[in-house]
Amino acid sequence: MTSFPDKVPLILFLFSDTGGGHRSAAEAVVEALRLEYGDRVSTKMVDVFKDFAPSPLNHLPDLYPKIVRLPRAWSLGYHLSDGRKRAGVISIGAWPYVRSSIRRLFDSNPSDLIVSVHPLMNGTVLRALGNQHPDFVTIVTDLVTTHSFWYCRDVDLCLVPTDEARNKALRLGLKSKQLRVTGLPVADRFCKPIAEKKALRERYGWPAERPLILLTGGGEGMGPLEEVAYVLSKNCPTASLVVITGRNQNLRTKLERQDWAIPTFIYGFVHEMPDFMRAADILVTKAGPGTISEAFIAGLPMVLYSRLPGQEDGNVSYVVSQGAGVWAPRKEAIAAAVKEWLEMPDKHAEAVAACKRLARPQAARQIAHILIEQLTISEKMHMEL
């Protein structure tokens, strides 16, 4: 059983809303700490860019949705900055600019353990902190293709989601003792036992006997959702379709006004995504790490239609190579992949089994235990000094 520090410790989580994955990973671990340890541990989340970074860095959360809509520019920046030396030069160059902001962050948020869930809050932050600071843990929230910014050799622990991420960390100079493969933390509601599909479909008013296709473009409703929805409706006559438009209200309104060839249900941003995934037979989505990890847990095969260049390339190859999904960047290929699974149930069943094999539903709770272990080790070392 995990031992526990003598006093109520405060764990400070550093994140920023440059993509939904950083916040959701931090929230999943905070939730797991509460579920496992109750009021014996205290947590705080800080959006470093928005609340403490100097201009123009404090505008990054607002600019991120616009930046990722320029895939070529994103890919160029990603690859030009990736690599130990290049990432190191950027971190050293940024240090004088952000030093006072970082110190102000920690002066106003004293803590017993610092946890970073963002690649830009590792090397530069540790340099600004100097030699005297609480233990520092990184939780890598990219699944397979991980940027060098994630990996600072001065961290006490680096928790990674896959063996592929661990291998890159080793190549960049981290030691085996600094690394733990945990899976990607997701909210506890995604980790409940899988309910009976028919009952879930009846709960939401969806046809119980038809195969169900779930189409989503993430929280912002990104990607060619409209075109993909139409082609699925036309080419999959035996199925029903649920489309999640996220915060894209204009798209939701437009799709709700259309006539559909199959039973089709349009939603905006939803909190019932765990149920939606459990009720579905096939997920059509972009290659975001959080969505992929959630689909694994739900045993839900994926057709991936878009990816963020560089950052999500490895997600696609991982899902496809493991037999859990298909890469189909064109709408006609999406419809063909979905239709093949609908017409070949044995092949679909193999993909379901692959998803279940890759699932890590205990990742958040495992990470919670690791953080408490690190706090206990740190407290013991300070007592011995």
C-alpha cells in the first residue's frame, strides 16, 4: 500500500489550454487523487500562459485554435524545434524573458510537488526555478509522437503513455529510473464498466438494432464533419449516425436543418461522451491522443480522418499497426472503411479486441499513486538532510 506524507501536501499542476488534452489530463489526475486519497492531499491547477506568462505568450491559449488550422506552418514549426539541441537552445533563449514570471508563479503558489502536463513548462521552468525547488514531475500528454520539449533531464520523474514515448525519452538522455509507462490519464467516467449498448441507445432515443456510427471533431468541431456526415449517410444505409459538433454552433444548426438518408442525431458540446462511446460501434474522429485513449477503453474501433502534422503522426501509425483502427484522410475512404466493418463483423470484432488490449483505464489512478510515492520519498529525503 502507498505510504503517505505526514502533512497534507499541495500538488501544483502546470497546464495551459493550448488544446484540450493538457487540461483534461490534469483534471483526470486531480480527480484520481481525490478518489484515492480524499482530503489527505490538496491540489491546484494553474494556466501558466494565461495567468503568468508575459505578452505575447499569455495570448497562446486564444491563438491556438487558429494556429492549428494552418497545418503546414504547424508542421514546420514542430519539426524545426524538435531535437535535444534545438529544444535546449530555445529553452535557454526563453529563460531570461520568462524568468521573473515563473518566479512570481511559484512565489504565489508554494507547493510540495510540481506536476507539468505541458511540453513548454519543463526545461525553461526548471531553469528559472534554480536549484532549490520541490520535486518536479512531467506527465506527457502526447501519445506516441512526442516533442523534445517534453523531456528535461533535470526532472525527478517523467510519466509517459507508451513505450514509444519512453524510447524517445531515453534517446534524449533521460535515465530509466526517471521514466514510468502509465498510459494517458482520462476522466474516471470513461473508465466505468461498459454498459449494454441496446440499453444506452434506448436511453438516448437512438435505434437499438442498427449499427451506430459516432462522428466527432473534438471540442471545437474541427475537420470536415459536414462532408463526412453526408457521405456516411449516403453510403451506410443500414446504420444510424450520431454527430458531435462541439462548440461549433453554426455547424450544429446547419446539420439539424438537413434531411438525412439514415437516422441521424446532431449534438453540440456534450458531457455524455463516455455513454456515446459505449453505445457506438464505430468512431470516426481526428487522431487526438485523449479521444484515442478513451476509445480504447470503450472497445471502440476508429476511423481516423485527420491529424495534427508532427504531433499526431505517430498516433495514426500506432492505432493502425495495432489493428485498432484505420487511417482514411478522404471522405470516400472513410465511408469505405466504415462500410467494410459493417459488412464484415469478424473483422470489426478483431478491432474491438485490439482496442481492449491497448486500453489503460487505471492510468490516472496509477499516476495518483506515483505522485504520492514521490511526495513521500521527497519528504523522507528532506528529513534526512
